[in-house]
Amino acid sequence: MTCKLGVNCNPLLNLVMKKIIEVLSEISPLGKKDFDDLSRIFTTSTLEKGDYWIQEGKKNNNVAFLENGYLRKYYAKDGNEITDFFYFENDFCADLPSIISNSEPLSNIVAMQPTTLTTFSYFDFNELCKSSLALEHLHRVIVEYTFIRFYNRAVSFILQTPKERYEQLIQTNPRVLQEATQYHIASYLGISPQHLSRLRGQQSIS
């Protein structure tokens, strides 16, 4: 289900989409015209558990902001799902490499529970940035944050042990441990479920 902000919409959906405006304003101060321009490109979408936001091989040039719910990003290889990231409330989610390179996504992003998204076209947002310094700054900050987040994940597999990655996950994103299955957490950490069980046991003892 989708709904354009302010166009024949359920008022409750309009209230939901206001949340992204509040979060964006915290990143970069926005004027009334910025709000109005953004509102025209925003759409609200709902996913049921098991629905895909991004599918391997299917282009999706949209960016999603999670109003609520939980998405999991994974790669499919040799019949296995390799979990790469978890997205929760107030996260931005997109496959930027495929959008920027005009290629098909290699990853999948699936709803692990009912999820509400505010979505917008990456290219529509780019057009708005051409006439607004505030939106251009917002765009840059979001892209930089996304780059740093995945850079840190890549570096963690080079410099950290599985135990250190697990401890970092506890500190930076404890909700993953509450929401995700042990299998998906282990895959995210690059270890077996049995290894994860041992790490959890050591953590509870200490």
C-alpha cells in the first residue's frame, strides 16, 4: 500500500511521514520550502513479513526510511543467506551502489516483521538538492554516514576477532540481539551458530 503525502491520503499516514521530516531536520536545518518539496516526493509503503524491499537482479532506485519494523539485508550464495545488515526504526535503507552505477542489486533486503517505510526516489531527491543548499548538505551527510557504516563493517573483518565483533554489536546495536535469530546474527558476524553460542556463554559468565 502506498500514499503520497497530502494527496488523498489517510491523515494517519501523513502523521507517520512527518517523522522522517523530524529526523532529517535534526541532521540539517530545513526551511519551509524544503519541507514542501520533500513532502511532494515522499510515499508511504507497508511491507508484510517476508516481503522484499530490495531483490537481487531487480532495480530499485528508491531510498527508504523505516518508520517502524525491521529489515534484513543479505546476499544469496550457494544456497545460503549471508546476512550483511539489520535496519530498524529511523534507519535509511537503499542499495546505493546499484543506484549510482545504474546496475542491478546484488543483495536482498527483506522485511522480518510488518514494516512501514517512507520512500523517495534517489534521483528526485538529487534534483531537489540542485536548488537547496540545506538539502544538498543533507544528501552529503546521509551518503557519508552510509559509507562510514559499511566501511567500519568491512574493516571489522580485517582487524577484529569474532569476539570483538560480537562485543561491538552488543555496544552499538543491541536490538539486533533482541530481534534477530541466532542463525542470522552468526551469519552477520561471520561465524557459526555454535561459535555464537559459546560467545554468548562467555559474555554471560563475565
